[in-house]
Amino acid sequence: MAAVPPSRDDADPRGAASAWGERHRANPNDPVAAINYAQALRASGQRSQAVAVLEQAALNNPKNNAVLGAYGRALADAGNYQQALDVLNQAHTPERPDWRILSVQGAVLDQMGRHDEAQRYYATALKIVPDEPSVLSNLGLSYALSKDLVRAELTLRKAVSRTGAEPRVRQNLALVVGLQGRFAEAETIARADLPPDLAAANVAYLRQMLAQQNQLHMPASASKAGRS
């Protein structure tokens, strides 16, 4: 799905990359350091480096599901979708499914244009965590990619109403409302609950996305979990 505009949560990704990089170099076998270092690298746009860090971490920790999940996300972020699916399939089991991984798998399938399959993964995730806003957001965007904008809007409105919904969920709703031609309403949604500078940035982003409405894509974000 489309990448969301930057947030203040990612204010200094290069600083985070430097700090976690030092810890990772001090102990290359530390999975926590590897995961956080790679996340900071991705946030600063260094996708191939993030993949390399997590590839080595996966070799060092082949049974660590957190490492495998992060590695799969990094591969998807770098556009290596089939390899990402192969890795994510190893990150949990049918007996002990991880809803976060299921949501990322759905996002990867959406990137590959396999929307019906993606929606089945989201449905399975929602059986584990009913009404989880990040999964609902991914599902709503999947419906949008399937050209079912009415269902996409309903799903995203449900996501926005849930406790813990991130600002990106509201922006996804704004995008889908705008794609239906309701531009004023979309801008109102994009501005909601934000300080003026971020509201202006989100509206500018929304206008850009609407101008490219025939080229709607999924956020590799699955990224911040899952796309979320």
C-alpha cells in the first residue's frame, strides 16, 4: 500500500542506526541488537543494508521467530516478495500462528497482486485478534487494491474507531474516501487530531496520492507492523 507520510516517531533514524550499529558490532550474535539496527536502517532508507544485517542474524539464530519475522519484513521492504514469503512461512507454525506475521504475509501478497489470498491471511489474523486496527487497516487497503472502495471504507472506518489505531490508519481512510471523489471530506479526515504542520504535510501527501490514484500500491509496512 502507499507509504505513509513520515511521523515524528522517526525523527532521528540515523542516530538510532548509529547507536544500534555500535551495539550490533559489539555483539553480532545479539538478536535484539540486530533487529533494532535493521529497523533503524530501514527507517533511514538503507533497505539493502537492513536485509544484510538480518540475513546474518537469521543464520546465527535460525530458530528465532522474531529475527525471521524482521528478516521477512526487510525483504518485503526491499521488494524481494517471494523470498519474504518463504522466510515468513518459517517465522511461525500453524499450531502457533503469529497474527503480526500473518498480517505481514497478507501485505506481501497484496504487493504481489494476490489480493484474495492476502485477505484470507488478514481474516486468519483477525480470528486471533478481533478488531486489531493495524490488521483492519491492511485489510481495508487490500479491498481498495481490489477496487472494492465501499468495503475498503467500511473496514477502515472500523479500524479508525478502535483504541490504539495509529495516525496512518486515519490517513489510509482519507485516501480511500478521496479515491471515491469526496475530496473535501478526505482532507478533513487527513487533518483530524494533528498539529498544523503535520496536518499540512498529510494533506499534501493525500493530494499527491489522489493525483496518482490509478497507481495505488501497498505500503511495505507492513512495515510498521504490519504495515503495521
